[in-house]
Amino acid sequence: MDAPQLAFKERAAAALADGALKIAIERTTGNAERKRAAAVAAFPEFEAARARGKAIKDHVIAHLDHYLEMFERNATAAGAQVHWAADDAEARAIVTRICLDAKARIVTRSKSMLGEEIGLPHALADAGIERVETDLAEHIIQLAGERPSHIVWPAMHRTREQVAQLFMSGHDPAPAADDPATMVQSARRILRAKFLGADVGISGANFLVADTGATCTVTNEGNAELTTTPPRIHIVTAGIEKLVPSTAHAFALLRLLVRSATGGEMTQYTTFHHGPKRAGDADGPEEKHIVLVDNGRTRMLGDEFRAMLRCIRCGACMNHCVVYRQIGGHAYGGTYPGPMGAVLTPVLDGLAQSRDLAHACTMNGRCAEVCPVGIPLPTLLRAWRRRSWRERLEPGSVRAGLGLWAMVARRPRLYRLASRIGVRALRLMGRRGWVRSLPLAKGWTAYRDMPRPSGRTFMEQYRAEQAGRRTPE
Amino acid sequence: MTARERILAAIRDSLGPRRAAPQAVAAEAAALLENPQATRPRLAAPDLAEAFALKATALGTTIDHVPDMAGVPAALRRYLDAHGLPPALALQPAAELARLDWDGIATRPTLAPDEPVGLGLAVWGIAETGSLVIHSGPDNPILLAFLPLHHVMVLRRDHLLAHLEGYAAAMQGAAQPRNAILITGPSGTTDIEGSYVRGAHGPGFLHVILVGP
């Protein structure tokens, strides 16, 4: 990948030191949190809708082969060509081959996280094809040469002033002012010519509708339709977990997706794409290709991460995550950031490279509370911690420390003696109620203060209370 | 083995050998849609047109009312005048629109890349969300809904559906168009610091002419 391969801790430290980043993250996630809360409050049936959404996803996952074959049959009947890719390399090869066979020079792309996951941007560049990102945020990060930092707002790490700099140098003519409205107008002008001049348009899919063979996209900008209508070829890349039985099931999930993602009730453009242009149609592509991508998903089906296949990519978990809101998306180092990314990245990139992510979690449970399909994200993160321990991926110092703790914890007398000494020593180190630096845990106290303990252990206080039958103050 | 065979084999490995018959899966899927009122929002008003208008205007869509189709050209003229636009537009090549009296308004069946105004027919309106449905076809280019800065849609009152499921039911077993689009408000973006800006790629203005007594 293009980012230098720093360790997670170094990336997180750099993010924490970036004041502008903190402001940019807070603006977007804070806004998203408030708007979601208002949308859920205005929909008293939300809890029941969430239970239904979860049940729909579980039903599809339990019959995934059945629905994949049904989708393939109906998409083919609608005139689309269905391709299957077991991993990211196969998916890249299929898309690149279709583009090269069509002698494509310009390819427009409507934002798709699966496209990022399979490395499509680099594959197109390597094939010598001009790639034009059409989602405004993707356009911003394409100019900046960056990867998305959020699955719904990929450029949320960029302030308005930074976007203005990118547009001033990247747009010809440059925008006349740096307010958001003028900059959006500038992007509209630049991209319109690209939409109409593209040879191939590539989109993702929010849903694959099994009983009609439709691929469904949702956008607020209208870029998906402008990407997929004018070119001669429309290519869809989608993960196999995106299936729903029917259009009505898609609507049930859509109500959850939009409210959880942006706090809206409906995206401006919700489009069901059935195959290529029909005979006599006024516009539309002559070919439609759908690439169904596995890339680790069938592996998740067979292990404790199966529940993660319910994910509808709304981003609510990251908007409500205390860790994401401190470090932003790039620090996670994978395609998907935040809690859902910390679960998915080890599947995609391997646990050895990404074991730190499962530890970068406070287990406060906010992500699971807001997940619209009830994914137990903290439980899944604990599962990665357990696997990392089992596979001996934790560094020696952690293993030795936890081994020592386990030895003491199994000997109650020793444990009580150690904790009595510990709380008294910590009390001596504290000032005004807080311990600012801990020996052996400087990495932890570098960013946090620890509350100064009371000076007596829980067991000591409990005994005193039992003896005196009085409440300690 | 092809990728298709490998993926399906991996799924069957994980799911195990005891599998439900297709009819049982279909019954289970249908059961997941029972009692829809328990999991969908109530309408914003008891009257469909009123509920539709409340939702649509909240998103920045404007609405005009005319009693019948013959009133559409005059309503369009009102809109053009209010926005200081010249009396010209790209008109969807549908028979229902072509037969109207467009006297004094220059209509074109073609679309310029920076078309100022486009007018088309909505197949359905959805009261729950304030959405308009369009279908691609020989008489409906999809770009008509995206290239113009001002998108004007004619919606017949008796084509209003209460909920999203109503649209799914209406299309059950019907021939699907290449594109079926639910349009809910003008194009917008919040990609720069969360500021809402209209007219991101598609229309900056969406105007509905609601037709019916």
C-alpha cells in the first residue's frame, strides 16, 4: 500500500499529536452522533426494526449459497455478466481485464469500500487507465493521494482550508473562493466532463437483491447514476455478504442504514440497477458486469466472526468510538477503520500485522449499542485478543507480564499482599487525586492520568465494613 | 476448480450438510416481512399527499399543486418566472407530456451537459419518505434527472404510495427497468467539514408539480 508501514502505535501517536486532525474528526463524528440520536428518537420502532434487520442478515448468511445462486440466475436473466473472485487479486484481475478488453482510457468510479479493499485504485493505475473518483470526498483524497479515513466520509480528516489548497492546485480553473459551496461547484464543473467522457463506470453495491438480480446503490450526490449511465460498460464489485432476499428486505435494512450513517431517513438517490440498457432505452451502458468477491468472507462464515458478515457499512460504530475519535481512521492502517475495521482488518491483512487493533479498544461497548444489526463488536475484538494469545503473537514482555499476573492472581494471599503494597505505593506517587506517570507503564500514562487510589484495597475496605457494619465514606 | 465452485464449496463446508429446501427458505424470508407496521415509521400525516409534502419539503423540495395535467405548463411557467429562468427546458419524451400545450415554452427532447431545467414524470411518489420514483425506458433518459440544475417532476396524486414496501409490492413480478431510482430531495453533499451544500453533482433544485383534485 502507499502509506509507509509504520507500526500502529507510531501512527496513533502521530495522530494524537495532530491538533487539526482532532478538530476535523470531532466536527464530523460529533455531528453524526447528534443527528443519528435525533433520527432514532424520531423513529420509536427503531429497536424492533433493528431486530428485524439482524434477523434478515442472519437468514441470508444461513442460506448464503442459495441466495448467491438465485442472484446469479436473476442478474444473468436481466442481461448482466456475473463473475466470481475468491480473493482481491482475482477481483482486480477481472476488473482490469474488462477495462483493457474495452480499450478504456477513462474510468469513473463511484465510492465503494470494497473497491478500496481489493486495491482497485492501484490496479487501474498499474494498467495505465485514468481513474476518476466521483464522490466528492473521494475526489478530495484522490487529489491528496490518500486513502479514505472513514467509510461514509472518506475525507473527514481534511479541514476546509486543506481542501481549498488541494482544489486551488488541482482544479483548472481554480475555484474562485474557499467556501464549501464554491468548492463543490468547482468539483461539479471539473467532474461533469469526466462523467460524460468515461469509457467504463465502476460502482459498488449496498445491496444485491436476489429475487430480481438488482444491484442497489445509495448516494446523496447523484454520482453513482452519473458514473454508471453514460459509459459503455458498468462494472459492479460487491462482497458476497451484501445479499438480501428481495427489494422489500432491502428497504427494511435501508431504514436502518441511512439513520445510522448520517441521521437522515433516506438517501437522496436510492437506485436499483437491473442489467444493461434495454432495447430502445434512451440511455444506459451496453454491458453490465457484476464481480462477486469473497476475500475472506467464507472464512468468517466458518468461525467466531460470522456475525461480522451482518455489517451494512454504516459507520455508526466509528462515529461513537472513543478511540476512533482520538486517532481518526488512517491510524488503523487498513481499509476499514474503527471498531468494525479492527474486526475486519485481521481477516484481510492477517492477525500478525494487525494484532494491535484489537487492543486499541476500551471495551466501553458503545459500538455494539449503536450497531443497527446488533454485531457484538467488543466480543469479536476479545476473540482476536484470545487468538493472538493462542497463536503466540503477543510480544514477550506482554506474555511475561500476564504470566506473572496469572501466577499471583491464582494465589489469594500473595495477590492481597501485592495489591496492599501496590495501592499504597500508587497513593504515594499521586498528586491532587491523579497519578501522572507510572513506572513500567509510561506508554499508558503518556496520554492519560490515573486516578490516585484510596490507599486501601477493596478487600480491606470490605472486611472493615463487614466488621463494623458501617458504610465507608 | 473455478472461483465460483471454490466459494460455493467453502460456504457449504461452513454451513454444514443439513440444509433447508428452497420452499422453506422462501417461507422464512416471507415471515421476516410480516407485520411491517411494527418496524417502519408512521406517516407524517394521515393524508398521503400531506405526508408526502411534509417529508419532501423538509429536504428542500418545493411543491406546487394543479388540479389536472392541463395545468402543468402554467405551473412550470410559474416556477421558471420565480427563478428568473428563460421559458425553455428539456422535456422527457413521454406521450403524456408531449400532448400538453407548451405554447410559449421552448421544449427540447435532448439534454445539454449543463442543462438548466429538465421536466419529467414520476412513476410513483412515496409518502413515508417524500420520495419520487423514476424508471428508465425508451421515453425516459436517466440523465434527465441528473444533468439539469433544476429538476421538475410531475407526480399524480393517485400515484402516491404510503410506504416503501408499497413500491416493492407494486413491482412484484413486473418487468424491471434498467434503473429504478427513488429520488428524495435535491443532490447534496456534506463532504467538506459536514457543511451541507446542494447541487453536488445532480440538481441543486427539485420541484414537484402535484397533479390531482
